[in-house]
Amino acid sequence: MNLSRQVREVTPVATRAPRDPSLYYLPRDVSARFGARLRELRRERNLTQLRMAVDFGIDRSFISDVERGRKSISLPLLEVMAIGLNMSLSDLLKDI
């Protein structure tokens, strides 16, 4: 019985292509990634945290905590955010 072994080629460490920095500079925690997304969307619309809080009926300090990844957000509040930002939930969660 002749069994051939599969040989895997390994690229030496010195010749490997550098990794994409965006892969390891992204916040790993989903709360932090969503917070960064929320801050980006808020700033694109020239909204302050206070204006967003008043318009959406959410406490300003909660928005701050969410943007910094310190608090998680519930599904009903995600819907409030999406409606307030005039976008779908899928667009709100895009790329996080």
C-alpha cells in the first residue's frame, strides 16, 4: 500500500506580506465598534450628543457611554437610533 504524504509549503516569516493594519487596529469588542459607528454617523450629520439626546429621547451621558463602548445598546434603542438617523437597522450596523 503506497500512501503519499501531503507536503504543505510554508512561507518563511521574513518573506510574508505585511498584515493589513486595519485588521488589528479595529476595536475588537462589538460595543466599541458600534460606538465608533454611532459617533461617525452623528458627526456626519453635525449633531452634538445633546441634540441627539433631545431629538431621540435618550440621556446624553448614555450616548457618550455607548460611543466610548462602555455601555451596550438594546434592540429597541437601536431602532430609535436608526429611525432618528433616517436609516435602516442594517445600515446602522453596517461594517461593525
